Amino acid sequence: MKLRTKQQCPYGGRFELNIPEKGMVGMGSDFDMLLRNIREWRRANGWPQGLGLEDEVEQEVCLRYSVECAETDPRLAPNRRFTIADVVTGTRAMLRQALAGNPLVSLEEAERRAEICSRCPFNAPISGGCAACSGGAELMALLIKGRTTRHDDKLSNCRICSCYLRTAVHMDVEPQWGALSDSQREQYEFAHHRLGCWKWMPPPQ
């Protein structure tokens, strides 16, 4: 993944990264400004600069702003906003799983998953806001018996499978994995290795 240009303002007006665990915190109206601000943040917080820092920052930017990049890796989920049609697709998958009698995971596991999804760039908002899908959200709450996590206000839909994340984090991963296409499984494998995604199952030995 490479940015088409590092000197122009991206769509939306700026690049922004907030990944303190990787030493990448900053924003800029173009990539060069973003990189300068990340270097300043690193100096202020005792992080080494590193010879490969520019490439590492570029890859993180391309994960979150793929429309600004060329040579898109097919394992990356498309950078898009969700519509009601996407929500319906994800809701059907959740309904099939619930009707099959699949148990819910522990609250501790749901919290762990929700924390991962809350900071994932593949967690995408729904166009038109939640008012457009409030009925679906109420149904999803029934499927998980009204359970919540501390991160619910940061969860929307997954760009890979269209599932409603506030529900998906509570459900067993095996039937969710079984409903995916081969390309979606490749995207989840990529997300697991790059972002720690929980919704990935290694192939059987």
C-alpha cells in the first residue's frame, strides 16, 4: 500500500492517527505534516524514531484512508460507509446464528472483543446515523438478551462482513466464521495479524 501523494490534503481535510501503543499519535493536512507531528510526539514521549518509521506510518494511514492509496491489497476491506442494505445483510447472519441455538460468550470475552473492535479501522458508521436502523438495533439487543459492553457507543458495523458489532462480540465465533466467503476470510486473517482481530479462525491442522 502506497499513498498516491504525500503532499496533498486528503478527502476530509486531514490525516489523523491515534495509536499510542505503536507510537503514532498526530494529525496533519498532508502526510508530511502528519509524520512531523508523530516524530514530535515520539520525542516528547521518549519513543525512538526508527529507520522504518515513515513506511510504518504510511501503512497505518493506508489502512484507515485506503481511498488515498494505490495498489490496494485485496485483503483490505473496502473503505465505505454502510447503508440499510448492509445492515440487513449483517442482521440476517445474526438471526440465523441465534435461531441455530448458538450460546453467547462470557461477558469478559465480549468486553475483550469490543475493545478490539472499538479501535479497529474496519469498524464503520452507518450512513444516516442510528435513527435509520433503530428497529434493527432493538432486535439485535433481544438476540443477546440485552447485554452491553463498556465500548458499545464506539461500535457500528464491520466493513468485512456487515455484522452489527454490538451483537457480534457476544456471539460464538465459529458459526460467524462459517458464514464467510473465502475473500472475507482472507480479510479477517489480515485483520487478525495486523490489528489483533478476534473474528478469525486458523485452518485445522
